[in-house]
Amino acid sequence: MTDDKAALAFGALGHPNRVAILRLLVQAGADGLSVSQMRAHLNIPATTFGHHLKAMADAGLVTQTRHGRSLISHADYSALQALNTFLMEDCCRGVLSPSSSPSLALETP
């Protein structure tokens, strides 16, 4: 996973409603949930619900499949695992001196 892809995923989780939706989809498991099922569990206005769901789908955290007239959303467990792995891959190995390691900060113009 690249820094850009991770930033997109974290940006998609940058609102409490999106975190709540994703946590609910994780709880739902492989069956997923329809928008009406999710809305029955969460107090999120209908006017913004689709926007939140689309942001997470665009970031690859949620997949959607059509079953008849219903659109079923699922947490993308492989994407979530990849994000976790990306965060933890250098865990606890120590920090090199600034002169011997590339900068992790983005350069600004």
C-alpha cells in the first residue's frame, strides 16, 4: 500500500458517521447490509448517508453488490487488513537517525 492510498482511506474515515457505518458493516460480516438496514441501526440523516457511504466505497473500504432492487454494502476486509498492515509494518523496529533514513514528511513547494 502506498502513502497516497492510505491517506485516501483515512480521509474517507475522517467523519464519525463514516466510522460508525464501517464498524456496523464489519459487525454484519459477509452478508453485508442494505442502506435501509444500516439506517435502522444508525441515527444518520438520509440526506448525507449516501455521501458517507460513497466516500468509503471510493476509497476501497466498502464494496457494494446489487441483489434485486437492493444495494448491499460490505466491509472490504482485505482493504482494512492492508491498511492495518501498512500502519504496523515498521512497528517497534526503532527510528534511524535523520541522516541515515529518508524523510517521512512530505516536501512542500
